[in-house]
Amino acid sequence: MNNNLSILLVTSTLLSCGSSDILNTVTEITNPEPDAHYYRVGKTHRNTGPFTWESKSYVEDPNGNRAIGYVYSADSRLDSTRVTNQVVEISRYVTESLKELGQTDDCSTESLINVYFVSKDTINDPETMVFLTDPAMTNHRTLYGLTTLAMPFPITASYICSDCEEFTQDELIVHELTHAWLLLCGHGDQRFSEDLPEMLEADYVPRLP
């Protein structure tokens, strides 16, 4: 899996097949107008519903602070208990790995992680994913995972393809949750790194039964 798209201040990372170049732009957040990024993140949440189920769980950040994790599924085929446990387990693997690698700074004590399971058509529909405002972000790309930080709040939203055959669900969750925790707790350019998500993903897959 390769490709990273980083928006400084309001950061999005895209997992896709296609070009591996890194695109950077800067979005200013000055007021809560409809064009503000966190407004668009909220609108994307509404656009991707209705959800067949949602769940709430508690996870820990790399420093051991409790954070809240919400999981939403627009795919009725996914079992809520199994998928929620999968997200919690993978989040634990990611945070422990990042801490062991020394890749985190102080995290907010009020972090909130949102994970959405949606169809490939949904995640590739710019009219649904309205926080993707730059056409260069999606041109000639098929998206399988997408993570954004809803600045200025310590909230991430990770969108994961639920009906893709190109990658396993475990691969996509590891990749996107690594991006989420790096956005919340990472330091320097590693916050926007594609190397760490790919490394943790490659390390996790052989552990699967």
C-alpha cells in the first residue's frame, strides 16, 4: 500500500493504489464557517450514513491515557461485536508499537477516534467525502482508506472500505489507525509518514491466524 496525502493543520492521509507521491497543502482554520475543515468532517459523517450499527468502546493512547473510540458501519454484513473488538485490539497493537518505537509525544487526554466502515463507492465519492476539497487528492486514485484530523480538536475520523477485495480488513484498520494515532500523538514529519503505517501493517499481518 502506498500513497500519502498530508494537509498541514488539517491533515488527511489517503491509502490508495496509484501514485506514491506526497502532496502537501495548507488549510487555514479561522472560523466555524461551512468551508472550515471540521465542519466538512462533520458533514461527511452525516453523508456516509445511515449506519446499520454503531458502538462505543474505550482504548488507550500510546501514553496510557484513556480515549474513546466510536465505530460506525454502513455495511449490514459486518458483525458489530467482532469488528469493534478488532478495532480495539488493533488500536492496542498500534499504540504499543508506536510507544516502543519512540514515535509519540504527549497526547491529549480527551482524544476521540472515529472509525467508519463504508463501501468503496462511498469512500470514492467526492460529493460524500466533502472534506476532500482539492481535486488533486483523488484524481486517478482508488481510495481504500482515509484518515483525517478534525483540527483544532483531538478527534480523528478514519474511513475504511468494507467491500474491497484488494486488501484485508485487518490491513486497512492497522494502516488507518496508525495514521490516526500519529496525527494525535506523533511528532515532526512522522505525523504525516507513510513509512510507519506500512511497517506496522507488514508486522501485524503475519500474526493473523
